[in-house]
Amino acid sequence: MKIKKLEWIEDQDGDFEAVGFFGSFQVVYSEVGGAYTASLNDMNDYEDFESQEFLTAEEGKAYCQSLLEKQVNGAMEFIELEDEGKMTIKKLQDTAFGNALRHGFHHKDQNVGEMLMLIVSELSEALEADRKNRHCVDSDQLLSEPINISVFEDEVKDTFEDELADAVIRIGDLCGYLNINLEKYIKAKMKYNESRPYKHGKEY
């Protein structure tokens, strides 16, 4: 997959910043060391990432571009916020977005309204699946490694549960595209909801 080049913006101090898929990159000059430090904004908690120093800004930019390509190709591992092997909301979001990138769904700037409506379309499909009583029977085979394609297509695809999963995956993809840490906002909103009155002061 062809990955677009980072678009750099230079500030009045001669430093550079560019927005990537998972965060922002910076190339900053230090008069003390006489070198440019290239780094990735750590807002997404990437593991094993280290900033590096270069003699020129162009070398720093090239390094950041290589990091972007590693992100897109899934070469960077994400830090899990809970026990090892457990899927977190943040990990789900980054994985959903990374998978969409690798399959060519973000080769151009996205229309956020369109992405939102695609989420709604998955919920509409979930409604139709429920109306037709298309539900999946839970099975240990669903999480087998590697996935059993025939089992999935026969027992899961186009069911109520499958369409709900599609909606959540699309939400994760959208948040990854917009660099929104959805897990943080869900936790904050749930804490806020705990403080609200019965039925949130509404009839229903």
C-alpha cells in the first residue's frame, strides 16, 4: 500500500510538526546539542519508541516518515492498558484503524459525515438481522487461531452480533482516524453518568 508523505509545518522557531495517522511527529532543533530531535507525540502510548537525533531536519523528517510506515504496516506494538492478552478499548480502536489502513480504506482524506453514516448503516443492518431472528450461537471456535473462515461465514456473518461488532469496529476506526482516545472519554462519561439523577431526570 502506498503511504502518503507527511505534510510538515514549520513554526517561527524553525521547528517542524506533521500530523500522522496515530499522532503527531515533531522535528525540533536544539541549540545546546546542535542537532534535530525527531519524535512521535506519545498520546497513544506506543511501546518501544525512542526519539532520535539527526544533524539535519531532512534526516529527522525521513525518520518520522519511516515510523509512519511502520505504524501503518502494524510493525509497532501497542501497550495494553490491562492484563496481557486482553483487548482494551484503546487497543481495539488502534487495531481497527490499522487494519482499515492496511486494506486501503484510508488512501485519501475521509468524509467524517460519511464515516458516521456507515456506523449508522451497521446498526440498521443489526435491526434487520434481529427482525429476521438471525443470531449467532456462541462457540469457542469463533476465536480460534487462525480464524476458521467457513465457520465464521456459516455461523456469524450477517447476524445481529456480527452487525453490532461492525458498528463498534467502525467507531474505533473513526476515532483512530481522528486521533480520539475513545477509552478515555468512555471512562469519563461513565463516571459522569454515575453522578446523574434517576433516569437522568427524564421519563424514559
